[in-house]
Amino acid sequence: MKKLLFFVLMVPICSVAQMKHSMPGAKDNGVKKITAYNFPLKPAQTGAGIVYQGKKVEYDLYVTDTMVNFTGKRRHAIAINGQIPAPILEFTEGDTAIIRVHNLMKMETSIHWHGILLPNKEDGVPYLTTSPVEPGETYTFTFPLIHSGTYWYHSHTMVQEQSGLYGSIVIHPAQPEPQLKEYVLLLSDWTDENPHQVMRYLKRGGEWYAIKKGALQSYGEAIAAGAFKDKLKQEWQRMPAMDVSDVYYNKFLLNGQETNEFKDAKPGEVIRLRIINGSASTYFNLQYANSYMRIIAADGINVTPVNVNKLEIAIAETYDVLITVPETGAAELRATSWDVTGYSSAYFGNGMVINAPDIPRLNYFKMMKDMGGMNMKGMNMGNMQGMDMKDMNMKNMHMPKDTMPENKKTDMPNMEGMKMEGMQGMDMNMNMEMPGEFNYNMLRALHPTTLDSSLTPREIKLNLTGNMLRYVWSFDFKTLSVADKILIRKGERVRFVLTNNTMMRHPLHLHGHFFRFINAQGEYSPMKHTFDIKPMETVTIEFEANEEQDWFFHCHILYHMMAGMARIVSYEGSEQNEFAKNGYKKLKKEDNALYPWYDLSVHSQGAWLSGNISNNKMALEFEGRVSWKGNYETETHLLRYLDKNQYLAFYIGYDYRKNKTLPLANKPNTKDNRRVFDAGFYYLLPLLIRSEWRIDHTGRLRLQLERRDLPLSNNFFFDFRVNTDKEFNVATRYMIAKSFSISTNYDSDYKWGIGLTWHY
């Protein structure tokens, strides 16, 4: 089994014809040699008119539905060639890739080649650049490989990526590198839930994921932690509980397993790890037990080597690192999820296990206090104008402190005897800095990356925005479904200035381009295709507009992208891709889909049903109450959210009540007997109290205050409602599962009862 695993890691699964020959070696194939940088700063345009040269390397990828068991339960998944993750695709710079994607499922699919510069129509975003691969059909991708490095591929259709549709790509340089043993490590996250149900649950704002992670931050926990005032301040600002990850995952995987053993790694050997974060929504912290890690490439591009003892890798990023196998024992490389709910491991060597250090659980109340000190109403950008680029991002320009005693030598990889051809710029100086925790300012390009200074940059400012309560994510409060394209012109120098005004981190990815990520290295700022941006942080990237047509720019947290955090970067004046002419409208509909949910409480005195079906701006809400004595009430409201924060919503509705046994049962247009049309608005007050102001068609006014899901402890919640009709209801519930709670309530009309609540 272990030999089979190693074979899968090191050998691509090709078509039968392609299996008969080995991967091509370095040779002059007409492609400009750029191995020293391994990336063209100004690549030739990759669209129409390109000449396909070099050796043809072919793969056949068969996409199928399958069943997997990662947790002891059989669950549906999607596999390529019968495996998760999908096969490693290996090429050499200068090759022409010919990849046939065979869709054997009953639904459409797609494949995006993440980070690879290629013609627009091969990029793999359905309804924007590429036709979706329909059920039973085959789509052949053909593109030249003009740079080398570590990349990956994944579905760009709905939430298929979460179900297993992802794999690794290795493009070897045309000129030889040192002969190091290397391994590809593909990180991912797994949930036993249907990903569509995950998205629906995030939309409804359910608490179960936070409960499972211990991240609810209830008032009881706040009091115990001495953070009651901070919790109160947080809710006064209408902010939900702090969290670093939206989803609770059952497993975190490395090459499809929780644990991997690489026993062929020899004692004292320096090996190269190609690490890819192919997760749907998980950041990872990487730590190696034997020594530090030496970063030599980021997002596929060689960088000045730097030593780190902890490497944080954002979703969709890739890093190449060197590590040393211990002289005795097997050292653990551990990838811990950023919410510290789990990890996966790879062990290198043989013998006694050397474990990587544990990461302590997150202190959410400290995070709450720190975040509460920030200006959550938005950043004042006035003082950013005219700022010199070398001053950008200064707030995170702290360089790591040494973590080892003075004069203590670190365990440096032994590079003796290594051939150095093709590794220009990889300074293997044994006296480099002590390792610290990784941050972006440590990334330094091998050569200057500055763009043409004679061009005045087109500056585009974007604010990352979101509504965690309704789970709507956007740029400048506009989701993809309502946003205009970002127009640029070919030949321009384009600069994006992005400010994250949300409480979450976001890994952003620009298709079809590499960009300068402006950091402390100035003119040596690194080139990347994906980057992380923290809450309240401002980041600047810039690139030369050397493409055509339309390209996707989006958050790579899968559920944030599906909730609207995406834009189209469009080359003005270029002819639109044939698939985008008709399909773009369909792409824009994805984030505005309708999601339903409801709660049904069956108690000893009656039953209560509240239901909701909503999209980004609209919601249809229903509430029904019935007693076992035959009394019943219903209220149905159609809402439209009006402001950018979605605190204010106007509604029209119908109120129908027939309480046969209550005092006003026989008097029309009373709280116990009425059939009225009404209109009004909801407004979210501090402390997350929802106020309702309404008038019915008879002129009767009503004010109502309501708070749901007030957390008293990790599983225990309190609800209340009171209005000017002298009605009130108080309720509590204890969640025993995602779908069920033990619940009780006291209603001013229906009195006290106890029972169960079913959550959908």
C-alpha cells in the first residue's frame, strides 16, 4: 500500500500512449529559457495566434461520482481517475499540455488550472472563459507551459471542489535543477455534509459549527473569562461572534489521508516538498519537527531562500520548501487548521517518531477584545493618497525575532555535493538568519520586479465587505451578481489597492496573471497569483495588463466566492470570449440563489413554525403558531433589504389569526381575530435586537422587539419577543445535534410548554 502511495505521488496517470515514454528532459524547444526566474515578467500574450511548440504531454482525466469513507461513514464524493486527490500532472517547461476531461457524471463540471498562464479559453471558468463539460461529454484543454513551478487544478463549478475535485500540477524547469528527492503534499479539508447543505447552513446563520469548534463565545463563557464587557461591546456594535473559519470540518487531509509516511526519505537527506493548500476554506499552519523549513518558491516562483519554523499557508497558495530528514527517527511535518480543530501529518524517515509541537487552542475572547479596538465602521482612506509604494503595508512589516539562543547554530540542510545548475539566485549560505514565523515581508524576489515607471498606473481601489449575519460577501458592498466589470486596457500598468473591512481573512486569486505583491522588499517584491488579506488590512498589488478578454478575480474561500465575493477583470475593447457572451448571465446568478430554512417546535401546548427563503436582497418569511385547542396565527412577510449593511428592510405582508378560546376571539381586527394586510420595516438595533415597525390596512400600528439565538452557554440559547399588542414570548433551547434541540417556551397567549425543536 505504501509503495502504491509513493507511486501515485511521483508518477502521473497518463493516457495509455503517453505511459510508454518517460517525461521529457531539458532541451531547446523554442521556448525562451527563463529558469533563473522560472517565470516571464512580461510573457507573450497567451491568447489568439499563439504557436504551440514543444513536446506534447497528454493526460486523460475521468470525472466520476464515487463513495468515500474518511470518518467511518460512507459519503458521496467526486473523484478523478478513481482517486482523491486527483492524479499529479507532471510536465516540463516548454511542453504543450493536452488534457482530455471526460465527464462521466450526470451533472456538468469544469477544471481550472490554478496559477498557470494560458489562453483565456483554456482557463476553465464555466460561462466566463470556457464551456462547461456537460454530462457524458469530453473537453480537450490544450495550452503551452511557459513557466515552471508548483501549481494545482480544481473544479470551478459550484461547490464541487469541496467534494474532492482537486489535484496537483508540477512543471519542471527546462534547465536542470539540483537532483533532490521531492514530494508533493496536497492539503485539503473534508466534511461529511453535502457542500450545498453547508452553504445553506451558513446562509441561515446556524450555531452548530461554532458549538462543535468551541467558538460560540456565549455570555456565560464571557463572564467566566472576564470578558463580559467585551462581549457586550461586540453585540452593541451588531457584530456576531469572532471566528476564523466558517465551517466545522470532520477531517483535514494530506494527499487524501490524515497520516502519510515517507520511509524512503534517507537519514540526513535534504528533500524538496511541494506544498499546496487545496482546501475549500481552511488556512493551515505548517511546522516541521526536526528543524526549520527553507522556503525556496512561493506560488510556483523561485524566491530568495528564507528559513521559517512555522509556515502559514493560505487557501490556494503553494510553497516549495527544503527540509532535512533526521539522522535517526521519523520527523513529523504537521499541518494544523487555523481554527486549531484538527491536523494532518507527514512523517519523513524511519524509527522513533519525532512530533511537531502542538499549537494551543485559540483564545477567542482575546481576539474579540483586539478586534473590538479596531474601527469597525471602515478605514479612513484619505491619508493613503499620495503614499509612496515603499511605505505600503507598513503595519505588518515586523520581521520575526530569533527563536533560538544566541550563537546557537541551526540544523541547516546539508547541501554538499548538490549540482547548482539552474538554481541561480538560490543562495545556500549556511549563515543565513535564524528561523522565525513566516510573514509575507520575508518573501523576496530573485530579481527586481518593478514595472515600467514611465506608465502612470491605473489605480483601482476595492473594499472587501460582508454581512456575516446573512452570509453575503462582496467587494464595495456589491456581489458579483450586481457588480460591473473592472475595466482595464491592454498595455496599462494596473494597481489594485484592497482594504479588508470584514472580520474574516480572505485569500484572493487573480486568474490569468501574476502580480507584484508589494511588501517590505520594495523593488524585489515577490510575484504571486494568490494572497491573503487580514481584517482591517490594506494590501497593494500591481501587474502589467498583457492579456485580453475577461478573467476571474475572487476570494478562494469557496463559500465566500459562492456568496458573492468575486469580480470580472475585463480588457476593454477586446472581443468577449464566445462562452461569456451568453453564459456570463448564468455565472452572475450563482451568488443570488435562493436558500430555504425553518425551525419547527413541537411543545406540550402547541407548535411553532418559522420559515425563511431568501437571496442576497430579498426574503420571504413565514411564522405560524397553533395550539392543541385549535387556536392559530400566521404572519407572512416579503422583505427587501435597503441599506448596504442590511440592517434595514421594508416589507409587505398578511396577518391571519383565529384564536377561538382567547378573550378577543369574537371581536374583529384584534390581536386574537384578524385578517389584515400590513406593511412596515425591520431595523436591526444594537445587541442584535430586531425591531419591527408596522401598520395594517385598518390603520392599526404595532412595534415589536425580538432577539433570537442569544447564547447563554456553549449549547444553551435564549429567545424573546415583545410587542405593543401586549404579547410576549420567551423561549430557551439546548442543542443536542445540528438538527435538534430540547426546547421550552412561555407564550402570553398559549402559556408554558416543553418539547423538541427541529432545525432545517
